[in-house]
Amino acid sequence: MMKIFRSLRTDVKNMDINQETFCFPARTGNPISLRNMERAWDDIIRNAKVPYKNIHVLRHTHATELLAAGVPIIEVSRRLGHSKVSHTLELYGHAIPNYDDKIAAKVTQFYVVPQ
């Protein structure tokens, strides 16, 4: 599996930036069936001897990490396939670092008269 990940990382020039192909297609080129993905995930968790978390946790981790890294929420929302950015904000707004601090700084810029 690590060999596959390394080849993906080193083959950036061929990366599908528009996400029109699958990273991990089935042999047929179609999406991997959810049940097969869940079985593989269960094997990984069991072999790693870590507490069980369902595979959906990866989606949440991905979204949270993107927001914490400063990726705009609209881009994260698109990546997750949410139809409304407000839904993404409701779920992941807590992950935007220093959000309140940035707002306060902007308000200060707008309304505080320099002396």
C-alpha cells in the first residue's frame, strides 16, 4: 500500500487536479464499493491495533486539517461536496484558527481612527 502512496506522491505531474478520475479505482475503473472499502478499513484498524473509528472519520479529519491550514471554507465545502457552504461552516467552523481574532482586527481597522 505504501508503494502506491509513494507513487501517487512522486507522480504529481500526472495528478488529476480537476478530480475527474478516482485515486483508488476498482479494477474496472469504477469507484470501489463502499462495503469493500469498509472491509479494507476494518483490516487496517485491526492490524494497526488502534481503537476503532469508522472510515468517515477520515473525511472529518481532512476537512478540519484543511481549515486549520487556512484553506478557504468555500474550497473545503466544494471538496466535501456540500451544496451549501453554510453546512460546512456549521460542521467545521470550530476548526478555523483565530477566526474571532481576525474579525476583531478587521473591525478595528474599519472603525478606529488613527491618532
